[in-house]
Amino acid sequence: MLRTTYKDFSIHDRWRAIYRNNPRLDDLNDRIMDRMLHYAAPPAGALFLDAGCGTGDHSIRIARRGYECFSVDLSDTILRQAEKNIQQQGLSSKVHLSCQALENLSFADNTFDCVHCRGVLMHVPDWQAAVANLCRVLKPGGKLVIVESSKASLDAIVVRLVRLVMKRQSRLVETPGGSEFWSDINGSPFLVRVANIDYLVRQLDALGVRLKKSFTTEFLGIGRVPAGIARNTVITGNRLCFALHFPSSISNGVALIGEKLPVSN
């Protein structure tokens, strides 16, 4: 449903302005990747899936750490940029790109040692189908890494309070999976879901993926903070919260690391 939405360069340009080319944020993202890999402990030569790879930044981080990575995204627009970025880093032999929807992945069952999906499910209407596919292509004993924003965070609570007194820019729909904020981008639907993390964990458990670890990736979201001093201040605060292992129960960004259980005979 959102394939047309993500062909729009303006969305990717906005994300790039917020989340890319900031040395403070790049450093934090490197540290987050290192912590993910520490807890996931993939074997040498592990095969990764980067689900919703965008411009390929996280795929590049995975490949730089010695792993082969298959990277998929719904948007052929952004995959062209990802290909350029990966080529510039000399990693074309380690990262393989394809245009696919997470709800209907083409990979065979039990293909990957590790599946990485960061900040993507929040934009997928049928996120449960996407999660089922991520679990399906993961090998038994493999690790699934999902990073989402949390409905229970202080950040999300403040947003809901602000909506009570300010003009609303989006339509809010409460679902078991979280708070869905729907808006239009140049006439196309755009979704941001702030996840019910407990519900997501239960869905994973039902699919045979048991939660092994969770941790904070950011305390406050930076998307609504103006660029410059204000945003850099929030990023610096997030780096401190990450270093101090702030509880994920009150943080905006939460990383979940699950292990796929062996199939019982």
C-alpha cells in the first residue's frame, strides 16, 4: 500500500537530514551496532538480513564488521542511493540489494543467522505479517534484532499530551500493536507507529522467537527536534543514556534481541 509513498524523494530527504551525516549520531549508531552484535553473538561468517535497509547505512556497518548481508527495502528509489553508498565503501561483494516488501519476502525458510530490522516496522501497516516473515527466514538458534519506538516512553507520553492542546497534524488510531499516526505526504498515506513493546514481544514468542535481551537505543526521539544546537544536545543526551544503560521501559528507542527456538519434533 505504501510503495508509492516511498518513491517520493521528499520523505527520504527529510530522513537523511535528520538521521544521516551527523558525526555525533554516527558515533552513537556505531556503538548501538556493536552492542547489538555483542548480545546477538553471531557466528563467524554469519549471514545477515537487513530488513528495510534504506540508504544502506546499517548494512554497511554490518559488512564492515565482517559479515555478508542481504539488504531489502520496499523503495527502489532509496535502493539506488544505497547501491551508490555501498559501492563508495567498497562493499559491493558483501552487501546484496533487492526490492522487496517485508510482508512477502522471497527468501526460503531458515536462511539467515541474524535478521536486523531497525525503525522499519513502525512504517508497515501489516506489521504482523512482516514480523512473521522475519521469523520465518531466520534459522533456528538465529537472532532477530528489532528496534522500535515505545508507546510507554516518556517521549510518547509527552506527544500524546501535546496533541490535546495543539492542532493535530495526523490522525491517531489506537491498536493492540501501538499508537498509529496516519498522515498524507503529497497525497500518499504515511504511517508512524509507536509500538506496544509488550505486545510485540508476545507476538514474537507466539512465532517461536524468545526474547533474550532488550536495551535502550535512544531516550528521546530526535525527529521533532530542530536541527542545530537543540538536536545535537538531544543526541548527546541520548549517547549518555545509552552509555549508562538507561532502562528501556521509559525510553523512546528500544532494541529487542530474540532467539528462534528449535522446532520440536
